[in-house]
Amino acid sequence: MIPLCIPNIEGNEWKYIKECLDTNWVSSAGSYVDLFEERFNEYLKIETSVVTMNGTAAITLALQTLGIGPRDEVIVPSMTFIASVNPIKYVGAEPVFVDITKDTWVMDVEKVEELITKNTKAIIPVHTYGNVVDMEPLLEIAKKYNLFVIEDATEALGSEYRTKNGVWHKAGTLGDFGTFSFNGNKLITTGAGGMLVTNNGKAGEKAKYLSNQAKTILSNGSMIHEEIGYNYRMPNLLAAMGVAQLEKIKEYIKAKTRNVSLYKEYLQGIEGIQLPTEKGNVKHVHWLYSVLINKDYGINRDGLLERLNKSGIESRPFFQPIHAMTPYMECKKGRMEVTCEISHKGVNLPSSVSLKNEEIEYICGYIKKYKKELVNNKKAGEKK
Ligand SMILES: *Cc1c(COP(=O)(O)O)cnc(C)c1O
């Protein structure tokens, strides 16, 4: 079986975790927590990073720090993982779904403005599969209507976006907040974990405070709480793993980039297989390398998925539109035709850092061979 996306654990993970165990610093007061946040700041070139127990908590914390709550509306895409949307409900606010674009498969910024009402408080662009939303025009809209921007950059750790002035920015660093996840299938993993980042020092401080029970320690050691806080802390054991993983991130991105160029080479020219487009102002890490299956491939997306998975090539359909799921069916939304089309055509192909050349060749060869089979069957059918 060629897995969809598995972690790569070949660095200092054992060493750092052992150190936590040997020194008894297993919980969230250990030094790896601070170190992980510092290293994350350095990597993203951002002012403040706050570790959390998972990516869902990071998004929730962003909304809570901004004071978003009942009656507030938050604009978010529908074709994303559910964790981009559930936190909006956790704080009592309402998601408003926006369509994606045909070529980037991420938020269609041109369709955002028409969804803004007097209740709109924030926008959550999601950098799905590693591509980056067109942030500059989105930030202009946010500024015009005084809205917060929380980037769900979970799938785009390492991706970059170039602003008009020619400067490259890491995904997640352009909004008021950016959020990341270190679940086992992401680019770097701590088993479970997340990070909230911001260039607003005050907001970062507030987020850290809320994430740790809104605790103030008096000089005599007693704790007081002026607000209702939360426990989103990450234990030192996991932060130690995060530090080790982050040491390898450049290697991981290199491997992903190599995977992408091989996929491109081998899949080029197969009728009905539509490769992802790359914009000049985005460096796309392709967290999951994905393609669309168009009509002229000869069989629909689900037909191909079934064959791939049966043949030991673990592949996955794109995210189902959330606006059509039970808890969200009544929510406000814009036109969703692109979301519906793309989510039913898309396939995520194996994308692990450890994927071998031969495996990519095998996967693409399979897709090509199956296409030939379909064409031949069709011809045979026509002759009869
Ligand atoms: C993985 C993921 C998250 C958060 O996941 P956790 O499992 O809570 O760490 C959020 N948004 C997107 C788009 C994701 O893919």
C-alpha cells in the first residue's frame, strides 16, 4: 500500500522526547514549549506564536481572542476540512459560506464582498491543500469593512505568497492571525498539536493568556483569573517533537517539491486529468498533490478512486461541501457552483515526504494504463 500522507520521523524526536522524560519536564511548563514557539517565530518571520493542543483549538482561540460571538458572521469557504468551520459555531457565531475558484480551489476573493453584512466580523481564508488564497485583495476588502482575517494555514505550512511590492510572505503571516495543525498527516507533526501566530504582539499576549486559563500569578504565588480562560496548552513532550520536526522542514519541502515535479512530468498529457495550476505569486508546497478527473478521462472520480485504492494507491476525494452537511444546511451562503463541481472531481494522491520516485511512476503509470483500458473498452463496445 502506498499511503496518502504519513509522517517522517527520522530526526531528533527520540532524543528530545527522552530528555523530557529523563528530566521529568513532561507537562506544559517545560522549556521545549517556549523553544517550539521561538523557532516557529523564526521560521515564519512572525512576532508571536502560541502553541495549542490542535489546529481546531488554534482557530477557536483566534475567534475568542478577537471577541467574536453570538450574532457575528464569519465568511469561510465550504470546501475545506470541518475544523475550519466548527470553531465559528463553538463561539456562537454564524458561518457564511463562500465559493472557491476553478483554478486555485481556494476562496474566491471576488465573491467575498457580496456576502458582507453589518454583522460580518471576520473572514477565514483557508489555504487548502497548500495553495494560498489571493491575500492582497482580500486584505483590502477586510480593511474597507473593518473585518478581521484569520488564515487557516494548516495545510500550507511552508507555502509562500508574494505581495505586489515583491516581498514573499509565509502563508499564515498576512492576516490578523494564522493557524496551523501538527496532526499526523500534516507537513510537520507532534501527534496532535496546533499553533496560533500573529504579528500583533498585544493580540498574541492575549491569546497566550486565554490559552492558559487566563491566569495571573500574584507575588505570593496565588492565581487569579480576571476572565474566563481555556486550557489549550501543549505538553512539553509534544513540543519537543515539534522542535525536532521543525528542524527538518526545509528537507520536507524539498521532498514535496520533488514529488510535485515528478507527478507533473508523469501525468502531463493524460486526457481528462487536470493538474493543479500554479500562480506566479504563490510558492505552493502541495501538502497533498491533487488532480481533477474530467469527463474525458472515461470514468468518474469515484470510479477512479475505487480502482486506485483497490490497487494499493491510497487516494482520497476532495472535501465535501460543508454547506450541504446537516449542521450547516441552514447557513447563509453565496453561489456554490464551483465548490460543488470541484469537490466532486478532485482526488488527493499520495504525497508523503518519503514517497519514492518509483512509487510516483507506478501511480501515474496506473492512471495512464487505466485510461487506455477505458478507451479500448469503449472502442470494443462501439465495434459490437
Ligand atoms: C487539519 C486541519 C485543521 C485542524 O486540525 P486538527 O486536527 O484540529 O489539528 C484545520 N483546518 C484544516 C483545513 C485542516 O486540514
